[in-house]
Amino acid sequence: MRFHGDYPAWTYARESALRDRCVAVYEAQYGAKPQIVAIHAGLECGILSGKIDGLDCISFGPNLLHVHTPNERADIASVARVWEYLKAILSYKE
């Protein structure tokens, strides 16, 4: 058996204009501060930031259940919330 992973580490940026924008949008949309956490997982952000120097990136998404199993599923209500949040981020004007 061989284990292999192609998702490199992704370094936390102390200063991030994108994260600041996303926090502002989240607070305006939901009236609360978002949770900002580091996780141990392979994410596309690690690949992209490894190839594009200085890339400002974040990761967010819906609530997922039983990930990487035959019972994997997404909470549909959270998918709708993430979609509305993404649209608000993209249309945000400072």
C-alpha cells in the first residue's frame, strides 16, 4: 500500500485584504464574527498559492457530513447560505 498526497501546506497570512473583505461581508450579512480557523486538510489553496507567488486566498464552504465515505453529503441549507455569502463577497464595494 502506498499513501500519496499532492496538497502542499498553505501558510497563514497575517495580513489579507481578501480575508478582511470576507470578514466585513460576513459581519454585515450575519451580524456576527466568522470563525477563522486553521485545519489539517488538503485544499486547493495550497496548490494555487504554491504556484502563484503572493496569492491572497481563503477557503470556506458548506457544512459537509461523512466526508470521503460512501455516505458523504452536504447540508443543503448551508449550501444556500454559502452561495449567498459568495455573491455578497463578489459584489462587495468598500
